[in-house]
Amino acid sequence: MQALLDHFVARQHEVLALTCALVETESPSGDKDGSSAVVSLLSSAASSIPSVNSVERISSENFGEHLRIRAFAENDNQRGIMILGHTDTVHSRGTIKERPWRTEGSRVFGPGVFDMKANCAIALESLRACEGVGLRPRSPITILLTCDEETGSQSGRPLVEAEAAKARAVLVLEPPAADGSVKTARKGTGMFTLQVEGRAAHAGLEPEKGVSAVLELARQTIRLHEFNDPDNGTTVTVNVVSGGSHSNVIPAEARAEVDMRFSSADAGALVERNIRMLQPFDARARVTVTGGINRPPLERTRNVEALYAHARTLATLLDFDLGEARVGGASDGNFVAALGVPVLDGLGVPGDGAHAVHEHIICDHIPLRGALLAGLIATL
């Protein structure tokens, strides 16, 4: 582990140089040119690593390109280790001009640097690190970087699930929790839309002939709030609402977007069923529910616990304590967990400000996190 740490200390400048190039090559979700440009940078970097057996660019019609890299894969029939991440960001094109790459002490700022372009660079360097210290992973390594994670992984999910099904363990390079802890549990997510149809009428002359879609939606909002069960980790939140046409017209339509989070598959199925069974308070109104569960939960199973314990042991050899956290946000690691494959999430470089204007990493932690990742792929 000390040799791996020394490798990353010696190569930190090169890791940061690739990270800077990735950050300055903007790749918001759905920007196909930006996605392809970032994949070109990573493909070029991967091709210079001797242990890399193949670099495959996988086209996604609406988002750009996914990237799959196989290394140490002489025996490709063996179940391997998968490193999972994504190249897309939430930052629109042009953000880099407003918030350019900059360094303040040990903090490095830039749109997408924390979530998660620095971690894409570290994934590649972990392969080089194993080579550099003479370690050969016992299993083939697959690095999968998708291009649509930030928008729900519509095209990435089948790819993630197919690769994870062939893996013994999956290491997810999402950012860690605020204190640097890895994530051993994530809530599942559901996204729903409520569409309410009422009946328009003049609000002053004959309001009794109208059916207010806004009133119906307000009542449904209260009902949805009653599905919350914070003690069991279930939340249902109406986040975006719209409705009506003019101030003197009884609103004939209203719409709401609903976010659901849940800690167990059973809890998610129960709340999803309750949402789909919503009935109007006013029998003259019509309520339509679309959407559903988008990501299953990442539950802390015995296999996840064992994988975390192994990572924590390696961290002690680097003289730091690796904590664990349960979080409400979801990632592509949730898809892996639903397959029953051991998964450890939040292995990225510590920092702060994911999706925010102050997004940054702590570059002093690059050697520690890089050595930990390399140690994991070498010993699992």
C-alpha cells in the first residue's frame, strides 16, 4: 500500500493535468459533442497504459458515448472487478468560462471536478499504479464510464447491469460523503408526475360550474405528504407544481412532479402502489399518475459489509480511518446492488459542492484515494 501511495504522490501532477483537461472539455448530459470529446481524452490516456487490453466507445443516440476499458484481461472468462463512473455533468456548456479551473491552497475548483472527472482520471491511474509497483490483479478489470448518469441512465443502465452481472465486485467512483466516508447504503428513487384534469368556468359569473384542478392537486399534495415515513427512511415530496390559465378562470388543469425516496425494496413497492392508486377527492376531476421507481435502493447487505471491511483494512495500511455512510441520493451503484453484486460506493476524491458553484476537490487526498482504489483492484 505504501508503494501505491508513493506512485500516486509521484504522479499527482499528471493526474491533475488529465483532470484539468477533462474539466475544461465540457460534457453536460445530452451534449453529444462534449461527451465524445471527453471520451477521446480518456481513450487516449488509456491507450498509453500497457495493461489495457481494449478501449471501446459505445454510442448512445441521445447522449454521446459510453466508455468501456478492459485491463489485465488475459483470462476474460473469469468474473472480474468493475470500476464504475460517469463522464457527464450537470453544468451547461459555457460554465467553464464563468468558473474556470483554479487552485486555492489544496482545493481545486472547476465544474464537474468533484462529480466526477477527477475520479475518471484516478480510475485510469489505478491501472498504471498496479503496473508500476509490480502488482497484478487476480481478476480482469473493467472500467465503465457512462454518459447519461446525471439524467437517470436511460441508455447507461442496461450496460451497467450487463457488466455488473459478470463482476465479483463493483467499485463506484461517486464522490464520498462530506467526511470522506464511503457509501454502503443509498436510498432508491422514484419519480412521478400527477396530471389533474378539472373543468374550466368563469370564476366570477358561475364558479359552481367549474372543477378546480388546482384545488384537487392541493388535496393530493396533502395526501402524498401522508405517505412519508421518516423513521423507515421513506420520503415523498411534491417538488414542482403548475396549473391554471387566467386569474378569472377556474383552473381546468394542474400538474405536479413528485420525488420519492426509500431505504428498502419492500418500502418502495408499497409507496409506489399507494401513489398509483390515488383517487380524486372530487369525483368530477380526473387524476392520472405516470412515472415510477427509477433506481432500486442500495441496501447494506452482508456482501456490502464485507467489501467495506476489506476497504477499511486497506485504508488502515495508509494510516487513515475509512468511515461509512448511508445517504439519500442514488447512483448507478443502485442498479448493481439490485443484482445482488457486492458494491462499494463513494470511493472518489473528497471535496464539496457537487452540482454547485463551489464544486471542488481536495487534491492532497488524491494519493490516498488512488492508492486505496488500486489496492482494492489488486487484492479483491
